Amino acid sequence: DEQGVFRVEELWIYPIKSCAGVSVTSVAVHPNGFEHDREFAVVTADDVRRVLTLKELPRMALIEPEILAGARDRSVLMVNAPGMKPLMVDLGVKETSHRASQPLTVTNPKKTKSLAYDMGAQCAEWFSTFLGAPCLLVQMPSWSAPRKCAEDPTHGALSKPHELMRFASSSTYFLASKASLDRFNEYMQAQRKQHMAMARFRPNIVMDGRHGWEEDAIDAFRINNITMRFQRPCGRCMHTVVDPVSAVRSQTHEPLSSLRKVHGGYYTNVPRDKQSRQGFFGIKCVLDDSMLQNGNAPQQPNGTVGRISVGDRLRVVQRREPDWLEPLESKKDK
């Protein structure tokens, strides 16, 4: 069924949570996310060590991380920001010190706890200087104990105990559609509002699509030998109102306010009186159970389950009804 076959148009990783994304042409897939995706986070320097995000510090959008290939097959984290000298960190050296030290307990945005490793005084000084507040850079390496998706207090019921992530908000992968963005921008243009770039929505996988919002009906899909399944729709948060180029927060809450009008609804697993109307864009995904067992796709020796590249085919293997969507004129909204 060619109607259920799409093309991978873009791939993105976000090495440091809430900082700029990195467009890649190919990426290794791990059970807890794309390689290096949201592997690092900036946290407060106090005892709480609270993870900081764009919602609180829009200036984080101007921080540009990149993972470079270093000597002896060791990766280097390079970080740039306006007015700052590049920060260079040998991740191989850090791994050696991490394995000989105890991790810190950090507090995630929804107040769950996880373990991460302090990246040291040089990183702390760099980020504290640029953000204007005392903070630390921490890492959750692929070999360390990751968070469980099921620990998310809002959407945990949609997750299984073995589903893992690093510093992502609530699930491992985020799929979006270029056709959906085009359709949304048609509305924005008709309303004489600002055109929105895909970077606003911080996807991991961008497929081409034909009609817009087709991803809503995907329950499971396969790219190469990798099968992913729908975990939940993605009700967008205030992060999207921060311009990723200027780091300026929209005073009219765009694109979120428009998204709630044209593609809105409610989470079906959360009581209606416990949530406001959501603006949905894209779907959150996790690896299918078969990818985490010694069955159809056993993990490779390096801990990955395979690779995805731009240009690969994305084949829908199961569909679902997007029951979270409600037109604004619905009686339930009156």
C-alpha cells in the first residue's frame, strides 16, 4: 500500500535539552533515544539541581551544541553561543571520570528524579556566564541508568516499565510531518500571522506526507528494521512560543494559540477538568516491544538497534483513530 509509505525528510537531535537542535543525515537508534539526543541538561547549581528549560530561560535557544568526532574514536561536545568562546569537552575523558564517580540526583520539570553526571567546573562557568545564573551541565550517558517513560506523572499510564528515555519530556521519539506544517502555515498566512519553521516544534523524525495531519492516524511504523509505535499525541507546550533564531518569546503565544484553534482537542487519558484545550502537532513514539527483546530485532553489540537516514522509507504498519481531536465549535468546548 503506497498510501502508507512515506519518506524521512529530516532527522534532528537535541544534545542539550532546550538548546538548539542539530540536523543530521543519519543517526544511530538506541532504546532510550537517538544517539546523543537530550543526553545533556542544564540544571540549577543548588541542592535541588532542577532541570532548566526554554520556558524559563528563552536564551537557551541561542546555545548551539554539536557532537564532533575526536581522536581515538572519542566524541567531543562543542558548544557555541553569541559572545562566548566555543566550549570543547572531550567526552571520552569525561566518561572515564564519570565511571569512577557517583552521579547526582537531578529534578526533572515534572518533579521526577533521575541520575546524571556533573560535567565539571569549566562547563558550569560557561553556562552560568551565558545564562546569567549559577548552573551546571549534567550528562546522562547511554551506559548510565536512564529514566523510565512510565514515571511521567501525566502520561505514565501510556508507558510500559521497560520504555526508557534521557532528558526528553515524556517519551523517546517525536514524529512530525512536513505536510502538516505546510497546512498549518497556510492557515497562518490566511490570518496574516508569522510563518512557522519546523524548528519551533523540535521533532526527531520529519516525514514528507501528502495531506497534512496524516501522522495522527499512525499507530505503528517501520523504518528499515526498526519498528516504533505511537505512545501519545503531542499537545504542544510553551516552548513553541520561543523563536529558535531570536530567542524572543511571542507575546501572543503563537503558534500555540493558533494550533489550539485549527488542530486542538484533549488528552483522552486525563480528566477534562484537569486539563485545558491542547494544540496538537506530531506524535510521541517509543520503540516497539520487539525491538527491546531478543526477538525480531536484537540490539547490536554497541547497544543500538540500527540506524535511520534521511531518504529512508517510513512504512505505516498499523493505524489508529485520533480520538483526541475536537473541532473548536464542538459542544464540549462550549
